[in-house]
Amino acid sequence: MSDAEKLGQLFTRPGVRRIFAALDREGEELRIVGGAVRNALLDEPIGDIDLASTALPEVNARRAQKAGLKVAPTGIEHGTITIVVEGTPFEVTTLREDVETDGRRAKVRFGRDFAMDAARRDFTLNALSLDWRGQLHDPVGGRADLEARRVRFIGAPRLRIAEDFLRILRFFRFSACYGAGLDAEGFDACIALRGGLETLSRERLGAETLKLLAAPRAGFVAERVAQAGLFAYLGCAPWPARLKNLRPLGQRGDGLLSLSALALHSTGDVEILSRGLRLSNAQKQRLAGAARVAAFWHGAAAAPSAASLREALFHFGPEAARDGLELIRAEAGASPSESSFTQARAFLRDTPPPRPPFRASDICARGVPKGPALGAALKTLQALWIRAGFPSDPQRVTQLIEQACLEKEDSGWTRNER
């Protein structure tokens, strides 16, 4: 398929032509910009379609509403409005020029020059744009870099990074997504300015780190990042070998599981990572579950047995058991397709967590008094039930209840008379 055919598909997306008809008129120009153009040329999945305009945001909003389109002023002070067509949001941003930057944010003014707007972007492959005629505009050589799978800063890398230090991590993320390697000049600039990462908010660091670690070539790139000492902000020693073993090269992954593989050595690291990257409570809980299961199976050189898998499901739940399984597999250096781990994965997918077929009342009915004695008997019963392989047969469960009561009775308590 030719470039023209690939790019032409963008105009078949619902709503795109309606927005162009409303905004690309009366001396103003509208273009599709950034990731949608890049991914169309690469035959990669296309997410949101972003657009850039020469018109002021108020003008774009007025014209869109006149055409019957729903408008939300989501970032109008920064030049951005969101147009919703058939339930799909499209961000339309007025062209901008940087006035001042401090490494974290930029002060901008509105402009009318697409080339100047492209020049303020981070990488050449993100500076491509497409007009309504289907003409590709490439002011900084992004198409050639895309063809060569080269992620290259626009202009001098150090100047680009100094405008926003998050571009250090973005360089590695885009390299892990689209690059065949790491551009040497860009890599050297990232190392030289790595101290700038400490000036960024932990929320921005966390979000960008998870995106980087989910990228298809994250294992390869993370190894170079770790060697250069750029993961110091994590607060935990990186383990790039385990991350590389987590999934095949070229496969997009789960950012949080990848973070676990890269930096989670023990349950104590959960708090360090959560605080350092401002993770949500749900993300923190998931890391903690993975850490506990990995510790439960610590040192395993092969996939756990069915009994051990069932025990992990009971103690930690399905998600934690699945995550922990992948961590011990990666640590052991086993391939994701290794048969024993494939079978273990299927077991966890198809097996519900065991539910105890007994209650405290079953023990009380046998004369065990409420209080510490009951708690101890329940704990003994659960241990016996787990050791027996989680039986559900009523006769076997009754035997275990009696056994637990006898063991606790031998410890010194007296049954209540019934």
C-alpha cells in the first residue's frame, strides 16, 4: 500500500471530513498532525486523531458549533478545544510558538506557521502533518527517519530536552516503540541532562515510565537506560534482565507488570516505587500482590505445581497469582511459551480461587468455645484443608473439622457441653 493510500484511510474515520468541512475554510487551514500520521505510515494501530489549526480556538469553536458539532473547551487557554462527533473526541489545537521554557513547562503564543509549530515538537517522526488534499508535510525530515526507524530530536537534542526534561523518558519510549536502536546524539544528551528528571513531578515521571515499560522494545531500551544510571529516580535497583525475559522482543506489554519485573525485588520496594512514581492505590495494591506471590514462589526454577497454584489463588487472588507467575518465569529465564508455564497460565485462567467449605459455626457446633480457642481451631482447620488439597467433599471436610478440634483440644481447652 502506498503512502497516499495509508494516509487516505485517516479521512475515512467517522467525523474527520465533517470537521475539515467546518474548520478548513475562509483562509484558515486545518491538518491532521502527530501520532495519527506517523502510525498510518507505519501501519500501526491509530488511536486518537489530533488536529492543528491556524484559527484561534474561539473561531474554531464557533465554526464547529455552527456546523452542528458538539464542542468542549477542554484546554481553550492553551489553544485546544475538543470536538465530539458520533461519540468520538477530536482535539483541535491552534498553532503555537514557544516564548519561554523552564524544563517543565513552556509559555507559548498562538501562531499561523505550521513549520514553526512543527519545529517546537520533540522528534522528527512526530512533526508530520496531513492536509485535506492528502498532501504530507514533512518540514524536518521525519518521513526518512520513520523509514529508517530512527527516533531523532528536532534540532539540537540538548536544547530540546532543556525545554522539557520529560523528553528524556519520551526519547526512550519512542525509541522502544518505533526505533531500531538509540540515536547516539540523543542518547548522549539524555545522559548529560539526566539530573533534570529530578525537577519533574512524580506524577509525570510515573505516567511516562509506565508508557516506556509497556513499549514493544522496552527490555532492550531499559537495559541501556539502566546502564546509564537513568533509572535512579525509581529508588530501587533496576533488574533489566528480568524485564527482557518478561515478554518477546517486539510485543507490547503491561506497563505495571513490566515495572514489577524491572524494579520489584521484595515487598519493601512496593512503597518506594509507589511513593516515587505517585502510583494510585489500585496500582500499589497490584504491585504488592505481585511481590507477595513472587516471594511465595521465590527461587522456583520451574512452573509451580497445580497444588501450589491453587494455594496462591486462595491466598493472593487471581491477578496477583498471574503476575507472580510471570515474574518467577522471567527470573528463571524461561520463555513465555515454555510448556509448563503455558499450562500454569491456563490453570490460573480456568480455576476459580478455592472457597472454604466450612464456617466458624461448624467448629462451635463441636463444643469449641468462642474466643481465642475458636480462632486457633479455625486457623488449624484452614491449614489442614490447604494441606489436604482444598477438598470440598462433605465427608472429608467433616474429618478435617474433627481433626482440627481434637488438635486444639489437646492444647488445653475444654469443649462446651451441649
